[in-house]
Amino acid sequence: MTLLRIVNAFYAALFLVMALVSLVFLGASLKEQAGPPGNVWVSAGWALLLLLYAGLVFTNMRRAGADGPKERLIALNVAASVPMLAGLFAAEPSGRFLSGVAVLPFALTAAVLVARRRSNTA
């Protein structure tokens, strides 16, 4: 369980840095005169998504070791894993790499919580 918290802490920092980079791109696209306004929404969407992922891994760090019902936390981790697993089939190699790397904390946490839940009920 300690290793799971370390992995989640690393990914929390990683997702926060990625959200900051998205905010930098958002600021750059706001100052751009010739670009389409769609660039602003793409950067804002990525920043929001990465902040949500960072919040989920922070929740994983706090709640994964606590006792109590974990059905919601398992469902959230599975829901976060599905788009990233779908990204593994993207056409770009960089997108496949980023999706494959970013799915690790969510898939690992969901697997560990399901295994702990089954061992507690048996």
C-alpha cells in the first residue's frame, strides 16, 4: 500500500505540472492575434482535465489506505482509465505513449482496491 501511495504522489505532481503547462499554452493562445479561438478552449479543457486527474490521484493517496466503502473510488479510477486506454489505440505514437504512461496510477489503484475488497470479504 505504501508503494501505491508513492506512485499516486508521483503522478499527482506530474499531472499538476502538466496542468501548469496547459495553462501556459492557454496564456499564449490568448495573446495570439491570428489563431482561431478554438485553441483557447482546447488548452482550457486540457488544464481542467489534468486538474481533475490530479485531484483523483490525491484522493487515491488519502482514501486508498482508509477503511470503508471503496466502490465509488474504484468506479472513479476505472472511469479515468477508460479514456486513457482508448488513447493507446490513437494514431500518434506520442499520444499512445502518454496515454499508456498516464493510465498507470488509475489502473493500479483500481486493481489493488478490488483485490483488497475481495480479500476482506472472503
